[in-house]
Amino acid sequence: MAEDCLFCKIIRGDIPADKLYEDDEVLAFRDIAPVAPVHFLVIPKKHISGPSGVTEEDDKVIGKMMRIGNHIAKEEGLEQFRLVLNNGAEAGQTVFHIHMHVIGGRSLNWPPG
């Protein structure tokens, strides 16, 4: 884990979060600034800087993030939803620990702003 990473601090319990799921590899929690009625994040507990930092060693945990996100979306009543992973500041990444946004509960336009 990275010492000053916001999500690593959440994983360690230094910062509270509204957790939806947690195991040894993955954590899911509600976004503090939701853009839709349902908006949560799924992150690996291993610090990976972003999508471009994923290695072959990370294949299993990245797939697990997708599966857990889908499971929670269904629990939240979503049949349709959007998954978003940003890579780099110009793409909108603000926390440099890979995270998958799961967004739904309203109509979502494409392309986004």
C-alpha cells in the first residue's frame, strides 16, 4: 500500500467509508460525491496506480473487481449500469489507485461530458 494514497488509507481504516463489500483482495464502497442514485467504487487492496499499471499478475483481482461490481449492482437493484475506469489526469483520474466506478439508477448519456 502507498502511504499517502487516499484509497490505501480507506483500506487501512484510517478514513471511514460506507463499505458495501470487503474481502482479502477487494473493497467496494459508496462514492462520496455520487453522480447518480447508485454510485460506488470497487478497488483492489493491492495498490495499483491505474489501468496502465495493471500487470499479468493482476489479472485475477481485476476480473474479481468486475464480478463484485456486477454482484453489488444487482443487490442495489440495477439491471443496467455503467462501469468506468479512468487512466490519468486528462481522463479524469483523481485518485491514483485503480478504481472502478459503478454508476446507475438513471439514464446515462454518451458520450459523457
